[in-house]
Amino acid sequence: MLGSSVLTVACEQTEVLLFDPISSRHIKTLTEAHEDCVNNIRFLDNRLFATCSDDTTIALWDLRKLNSKVCSLHGHASWVKNIEYDTNTRLLVTSGFDGNVITWDTN
């Protein structure tokens, strides 16, 4: 996913990789972004992004402070596989293998 000037890569491990999309230079690895496989990444704006995982959580991240998550969202009972975001309403929508679709208000 491309946000601002950073390319993010979800790994089948617990990691999220960040690259400069112009030079392909590796910027940072979030080594323990989650406790299980990272499945999807969605930018909310040019600095905030969300990740979802088989650990049943969604994490919000800020590119300006990657040493820790902004927050973790809990609500799914199984693997979270997809994230969508509506910039007009600022609603984050996630779906998982528990059969649930959850809407999160990021306002």
C-alpha cells in the first residue's frame, strides 16, 4: 500500500516492512507488528495506516512515530483478513473469518 511516500508490505509473518517507493530502499521493519500473520494494510491518510492480522486484531500506526502502535482494536473472534476505509465518513471497516464485518469510527 502506498501512503505519502512510503510503500508498506504485509508479511505472512508478524512483520510490516516499509520502503521508499522511488529508490526501493528499505526504511524500517515493524518486527512484531502483530502476534500472527499480517494480512492487509490500508492507509487512512498520508500518515496513518491500519494493519490487520490472524491474531484477531487491527492496529493503527502513525508514520511519524513507528516505535509503537497508536492503538489496537479488538472485536473479531478469528483471523482479520480485510480492511476498507471511507475518507468521507472516516469509518474503518474490517472483515474476518469469524463471519463478522465491523465498522470502527476513527473520528
